[in-house]
Amino acid sequence: MTKVKLPYGRKKIEMEIADSRLEGILVSKADQYKASKSEEELVKKALGNPIESHRLLDLARGKEDIVIISSDHTRPVPSHITMPILLDEIRKGNPKAKITILIATGFHRASTEAELRDKYGDEIVDQERIIVHDCRDENQLIYLGTLPSGGI
């Protein structure tokens, strides 16, 4: 038997797998990667040098309503780093824009307030307009048609 630890949320689950059922174990070395700059610097550099697009601050000019679609609490995205930088970039181009952060939950349950604070930080939760999508609430859905595959 081989003991294996699998990441699950912020913890790891330990399990035993029979050697006859185990072909191999892939080990990521992502935790050993050392970036040349901080996360904040990398995000700012990327926003300042978009590929085949205008800068976000230029795209925001003249827009009244802006929606940022963001992942929910189940995705390990460093939104506490990226979101303040995105908001700042938009507001540089359009300080009067009405910005909404739309949490794309897919089929997941809604994020709790504690999960939102953990993901985005207190300042964003307290000061920004955040809408958590609920795919089970038909009042939040609009029928747009049927896909060629038959899906709606």
C-alpha cells in the first residue's frame, strides 16, 4: 500500500492505494518556482502591456457600467492581489464608472461573506458592488437560444 496526500481545499486528504492499482505519482514542482518579480508587479506589467488589445484603462473610458467576471471561492485565484489592481486600472481610465464584480459560481453554491472576504479582502467586500450568481435562481437567467449541439 502506498500513502498519498491529495490537496483538498486548504487541507490535504491522506489515503492508501494498493500498489497493484497505482501506476505512478506525478509530483508538481510549482511550489519551487521563483518569479523574478512580485505578484503585484507581474499583474501591473501584464495590464500595462496587453497582447493585441488596448489597455484596460483605455477600454474603460466613456463606459458607464463595467462588469468584472470573477471566479468563486472554489478556484485558487489570487483575487486579493489581482482585483485591487484591476479596479485601480479601470478607475484610472474612468473614475466615474459603475463597477460590478460578478462572481461566476457555475453550479457551485454561493460564496459566503467570509469566503468573499478571504478571497478579495475586507476593503473590496465593504466598498465594491458584488453580485454572486446563482444558477438555480431563474430570475437571474435569460434564455438566449439553443446551441447547435442542442444545449440551452
